[in-house]
Amino acid sequence: MSTTIVDEEIKRWTAKRKAVLVTEILQGKTTVSEASRNYDLTPAEVEEWVDQARKGMENALKAKPQDIREQYERQLRDLQEAYGEAMLELRARKKFQSLLGEDET
């Protein structure tokens, strides 16, 4: 394992520390399993950091990278729209059931 990350106990994983660890994983200096064991992290947590880093790199390498905030705002709008549509459908079904005299189950 590389010693780029301070060997003392890490209480808070800053973006910079995560980036160093993810870089080491991508360069083959360590693995997700080793990092999980050495730093008392779950493999899923480390894999999520690697996935986020890859997505960020992909965006940065596009001809017109999107601002991260813009991406999150677009995702939020899409989720809010889907939620609104689901609520409308649910209300319509309940109204339809009440008109037919069916009990809600």
C-alpha cells in the first residue's frame, strides 16, 4: 500500500483524501479490498468513490463539460417531475376507485 495517505487514523475523509485513494486504485497501487481493510471502509463506499471519480473524469473530458451543480439541478428537476407524475397517477387511481365504490387496499 502506498503511503501517500497519512498513516495515522483518518477521522474525516475529505475530497482530497478520497481523490488520493481513488487515484491509487486506478493506478493499480492498491485495490478496493485492500483500501477497505486498511482504512476500515466498506467496499461499497470505496467503489462509490471510484464510480464518482470516473463520472467526473468523463464529464471533464467532454467537449463541453457540464457544471456539477447544473448536473445535480437537472437530476433534481427530473426526479421532481417523476414524483409529480406519480402523485397525479396515484390521485387519479384513488379517485377512480372511489367512483367505482371500491375500498382502497
